[in-house]
Amino acid sequence: MLTHITQANLYSGNSWQSDAKKHPLPNNAAQCFFTDPPYYDAVPYADLSDFFYVWFKRTLGTSIPALFSDALAPKDDECIVDEVKGKDNEYFEQMMGNAMAEGCRILSPEGIGCIVFAHKSTSGWEAQLQAMVDAGWTITASWPIDTERPGRLRAMNSAALASSIHLVVRPRSVNAHNAVGDWRDVLEELPKRINTWLPRLAEEGVVGADAIFACLGPALEIYSRYERVEKASGEVVSLREYLEQVWTAVSRAALSSIVTNANLSGFEPDARLTALWLWTVAAGSDGTGDKDSEAEDEAAPKAGFGGFTLEYDTARKISQGTGASLERMDNIVHVKGDKATLLPVAQRTGYLFGKDEATPQTGRRKPTPQADLFAELMVREPEAEYLPQQQPVSKPGETLLDRIHQSMILFATGRGEALRRFLIEDGIGLESGLWELAQAFSALYPAGSDEKRWVDGVLARKKGLGL
């Protein structure tokens, strides 16, 4: 076969080593631009290169002296985030923006580009997108593609990525029509685009976290087709502000397949993450979606039973696709190896009611009178097989998700009067968003689960309390 290939009349290729910010090709020279740029703060590329550099210098240094003139791999112009080296987020955006601008310069106006993205952090995702928009790209599509071998050493029992997001881009045409976009027009078009894409993706078998990311490309096209987007006041709309709208629109469209008139506008990232996590589990997009699959995991938090488990890579895509940071959600998500688990509500009792570490218990406890509302939460007649003990706290949860979970635990532990005071006297029940999110959870939690029974119990109390 190799003999036939060498005899074929094929064009020979050329390769150059050059600075990504100063490409040797002339303007409009390429029809395709494909790049896999550095992953923000995830990999210290130059430092890792030193290990290989010293050996290559010994073997290839005399043959290619220009590539091995330094003692170690060059590091000054490395495009990463590394605070120790004085390279912060602004440095990364500037360097990446210059490199993306060069790619846009050498690509023909009719050409197409593809930029591979596999950052773990939400900040890295936003920085990469910002650099691309500033460089003059219009983002037209985003496709999650499995690119990593599952059995590779790096992926064994670790929170390693299994897929990469391929962002399809084209050079933004420059004319008076797309110089400035109207914020109202952008907001009007966004939900229409999402509502068109999600059903199409479902028909083609793209569901769950993959569907979320597949929608982001078409959504970003609306914003990135303009040099800038302005409000009626003349204020420029930042990419971060637009992404908030995208996350809400994608969440609402995804949940509407299960929850009628789902609306997550204004909800905090933890609520969006939880809702989309449960939606993904129901979709079964990653082949797991088990409840209790980590019940026997020795490293998982102990509360007697597991939560809702997904592959880590799937969980990472959900968090980025909803604007949440998985690394900052350790009070609702537990990551162990290549799995991530959404903690069951009972397992959050220690966090929600002021005890550092929840302790499983069975049977009945004699109630101890306390003055504080939350101090009344000493379990009397637990309905679940296991419910942790609690210590008093001085205030309701910080987020809407926390307050719903507090309400569910009050119901689960038979504290009817405490639940009434929580909803009425503390005014928690007057928050309309509380009931909207509770209704969504009622539809999302699996039938027969404790969470489903508890949230339905809280919803049933709403009417009885006149709310």
C-alpha cells in the first residue's frame, strides 16, 4: 500500500514553525483554518515541554539547530493563564485575541474555520469566546465530539475530559448593516433560534448535555454577527451579559419538554445546574444516569444513599452550558474519578442547617426544644431510611435552591409548624421563583424518589397556607 501511495500523483505539503500572532501566510490565502488552542489554565505546556526538549536537543539539535538554540523550551510568549508567571485572564484574552485575529486575516472571506475547545473552567470558556468575537469571527455552530480514548492512562479513574467542543466559525463580514446590533432584536431572535434547534437535535438523537452545547453555537451566531451590540441607551452589551440570556433560553427550552412553561429567568447558577442535571439524567445521554450508583463508593459523602450520577465530562458540559462553575458547586456536586454526582437533598442537610458534617441516623429521636426556627429541626419521625442530624443556623439558605431544599427537609422531618413559619413568617413562600422552581423539580425528580415526594409535599402545603 505504501508503494502505491508513493507513486501517486499527490501534491506535497509544507509546514512552518511560526508565532500564531504573526503568521507567514498572506491575507485571504487559506480556505480552512483549524486550530486547537491552549486550554486557559489547565495545562502548563512549556513546563511540560522541558522534559521532551532536553532529549530532542540531544538527538535532533545538530540536525535542526534553529529549533533547539535555547537551554529549555521558550516560555515568554506562552498563551496560558498562570498567576505565578504573571499571566492573568487579560493576558490570555489579549494573546488569544491576537492569534485569532491572525487566523481571521489569512482565511478567505468564503472560507470556514474550526476552533477546538476543551477547557474545564467556565472562565476559560468565556475568555476563549471573547477572544474570538473580538478577533472578528462569527460563531455559527458548536458540536461536542468524543475525541479522547476512554482507556488512556490520564482518563483512568479521574475527572478527565472525554470530548471536545468544536466551534465552527466564519470571518465576520464588515458592512454598515452588521456594525451595531440592537439588543432588543437580539433578545427577540434568541429564543426562536433555540426552540428551532433543540427539537431538531432530539430527532437526530442529540440529547442531554450534548444538546445544550450544540445549541450554544447557533445562539452565539446572533451576537457575534455584529461588531458590537448596544442597548437603546447606547450601552454596549458584554458577551458575559449575553451568555446569561443564552443559558436561560437553553435551560427554558430544554425543560419545556418536561415542564410546561418552564422559566428559569433570574435563577442562580446552582438552580440551573440542578434542573439541567436532572433533565440530562432523564434523557440518559451518557449511558449512566443512575441514582444510587455511587452508594458503595468509599470516597463519596456518606449519607446512606447516593445521588444522581453522570460521567464527569457530561457534568462539565452541563455546568459550562448553564453558566455554572462545577469547581464551585461542591456543596451540591461530588466529583470522584470519572463520575460526578448531584447530591441527594438529605445529604445536604448538614450544609443547609449549620453542621459541618452530616451524620446518618436511623430510628426516632426525642425532640429537643429550641428557640430558633432551624434549631427545631432535630429529626423526630424521619420518612427516609436515613436523614442526617442538624445544628441550628441563623438564616435561610443563600440561594433559591437552598431554600427549596430547606423546605423539603422540613417537610421530610415532619416539622409542619417550622415549615409554616419558614414560608409565611420568614417570607420565603412569597418568592414566586420558589414555586416555579419547585414545580419544575416536581416534574424532573424521578417518580418514587424521596426528592419527588418531598417537593410534592411542599407544593401541597402552598394552597393550605394561602400562598
